[in-house]
Amino acid sequence: MDDRITPRFSAHDHDPVKGIRGQLLTFKADPFLNAPEECYDYFADGLVVMRDGHIIDVGDYSAVAPRHDLSGGLEEYPDCLIMPGFIDCHAHYVQSPMIASYGDTLLEWLNQYTFPMESRFRDKEFADEVARIYFRQLLQNGTTTANVFSTTFASSVDAFFEESERYGTRMISGKVLQDRNLPDSLRDSSAEESVELSERLLRKWHRRGRQLYAVIPRFAPTSTPEQLRLAGELYQRHMDEGVYMHTHLDEAEDEIRWVASLFPVRSSYADVYDHFGLLGPRSVLAHCCVVREDEWNLLHRHGCGVAHCPSSNLFLGDGQFKYWEAKDPKRPLRVGVGTDVGGGTNFSIPRQLGEAYKVAMLQAHSLDALRSFYLATRGGAEVLHLENLIGSLAPGYEADIAVLNLKPTEFAAWRMKFAGNIFDQLFVLMTLGLQSVIRATYVAGCKVYDPILPVPFSYAEQ
Ligand code: GUN
Ligand code: ZN
């Protein structure tokens, strides 16, 4: 992607300068690979200054405030923590209507609940309704960027991006390519036509405002070799324009066995994707729970990103993600967090972090709040190769911001009295899995969610 930072609303070049004041935390480097204390900035009384959708200054209130005429206003958030908006590296908005379906393991769950629901997205009105509710869930949970599967139909892609445009969010999606091993009502009728449609949607949506497009073969078992080949060619043709490839990899044992039986000549599941030209720097692989060393090496060589989806992995009884393997300093990968709605059981990134801690503990590793919240923000931006645009609070960055209420309930307020520094407090927050931790969400400098207002959600001002 061209990393040049351009103002979002050229017509608003001289928007008034505005500020947000509160505790402030932002990451500037990867704490899995560097001394953790050098990877973040924390200000007990911080100020973010914004104009034209971008951050123009950040730091300690007493140092930053005198430098600006905050004619656009100053919003103060006592007892709150200002952070970059969360980044959800893997989700299926089309599964919002069947999240929390009592179920089975992955392949049964797909057949029983997922495929019938996704078949309904041929209907644009239904897709619009789901997109509307999905975005409200994102913003209510402080998520400002998500890398999202739609499904087979153009209507499902259009509905998603149209809603994203209304909020002005930076989002990634695309048509899902799937031409075998699923019901006729959901299946692409031909590999050629499906990839042509994907390319038409790419031309329509990629880099339109803040929207970005991904080539999305669902996973190896639901595409014919021909569809994977054409999808790989499409990805390679548009890779330099910042187009993504997004799919699932190595989630569960029975899935991995199925891939081996469908592609017996390939040396591994990851090798299937590599063979068809689907691995590259903007390839995002969801799950990666049961990964062989040769596969990690392959993913590392291509600069791929990985989405760890702990609540989904627990819910579906998949394998367990191993961050220490993914972040092995000999061949580290870019790693972020995904809700994987509707395999995941909620829309909250902080709650995923609480589950990620438990998944690691089951394997005798622990994951502290510092590294967890890095994964949720800058780590996610690195997975998406957007770390120069989003995921941190620094001058030049897009002003996508989550304001966390550190005392959202009576009990939380009381419990926080016994917590030490900001990371101890964040650990309490993610471990209690509290609802309503978001006090406000800003997208490109506009407040789009504020639960205290009579109308909590508002589309961006255009
Ligand atoms: N593998 C292929 N499709 C899916 C899906 O919809 N959810 C999950 N968790 N895994 C998948
Ligand atoms: Zn998924």
C-alpha cells in the first residue's frame, strides 16, 4: 500500500482543531521482539490533538495544550484511557445473525448453521440490515478497523462497504470465493465468473475513500484448484495496489486432514495456498492453531500476517494458537487478534484478549496486558500493513480512537483501587470480560459512538 497519508476530507482542509484529554496509551514497536518498556508511550494526563481526520499532536497535556488553539473543542475523559481504535484482523459480519449457535466442531457447525445463514445474503435488504447492526457492534466495542469476510454475493460486499462509508471507517472486505463442498444456494457457479465478479468489486471498492479490498477464498476445501489458481492470479495482479488475500489456515485437526486428502500432492496446508500464488505480504491467515515448522517458515518468508481468534477456537474446540511459535525471533510473523464472529462468541477485542490469556495458559505460557493490547492495536495494523496509518496515536496517523472506561461498573471501580499501573488495570479489564468498557469511539476524528448521548451512534460528517 502507498503509505502516504492524505487527508480524508479534502473539502475540510481547515477543520477546526480539537482535542481529547485523558490517560493515554499507544504502542510504537513490537514488545514480543523488543524490550517491552521501550515499545509504548503512556501519559497519565494526555492530550490528542486532531484536525481533518488526522492526529496532529500527542503527548502530555501540560506540554501539548499550549501549542494549540483548540477552537474545535476539548473533550475530557476523566477515569478513562485513550487508545488507538481496536483492530479486528478476522471476522465474518455475515455470521452475526447466527453467532452463539449451539453447536458442534468446525465442519459440522459450518454445514449446520453457517452455510444456510450465508445463503440469505443474496438479498440486499437483509445484507443491509446485518451490516447496520454489525457496525454498531464494532463501534460500541471500540473497533475501528476490521478485516471481514462477506460471502458469495456482490450484495453482501456492497452492503458492508456502503455502511463503512457512512461511518468513514477504514475497513477491508471482499467477495468470498467458494465453488465446491457447500450448498448450491451459496456456491459460485463457475470459477471464472466468481473471480471476474471479485475483480469487478475490487475495482469498485479498493481505495474508494478508506475502503480496501481483499481476495477471499474461504479456505482450501471450498475452492476447486481452478478457483484457487484464478484467485492467486487476481491477488498477484493487484498486490502492488495494496489488495489483500484473506483466508483460514490450520484451524482444526479434521479440517487439516480434509485438506491433505483433497490436495495429496501438496506438502502442507500452507503449501496449497503457496502453490496457487496466494501467499504474499498482504496475506492474512486466520487461526494458525496447528502449524508445522515448515509452514511457519513459509509464512515468514512471504511476510504473511496471522489472526489469533481465541474465543472462536475455544467455542469450536479447535486447536490452540501458540504465540511463542508465531513470534519466534528466528522467523517472526505479524500477529493480531480476531473475533472470528460468528465462531467467536462476542464482538469485543478486549474480551478476546481475556480468552487469549487462557489459551496460552492452557499451554503453560502467559500473555501479559502490555503485549495483549499491542496485539489489539499496532500488532493488528502490522498484520494489515497499515502501521503507518492506524493502530498508534502519533502525528500523521488517522484519528481512529477508542476511549476506554476503566471503571465501567461499581465493582470494576472498586477492584481498580487494588490494581497498580495501567497494565495491571488493563489486565483486570480484559480478564473480567466487562461489557460497556467503551466510553467513546472516534473515526477519522469524528465521534461516532457515545453511549451517554440520546442517539449513541452517528455517521461521519461529510
Ligand atoms: N473455515 C472455513 N470457513 C470458516 C468459518 O466461517 N469460520 C471458521 N471459524 N472457520 C472457517
Ligand atoms: Zn473465520
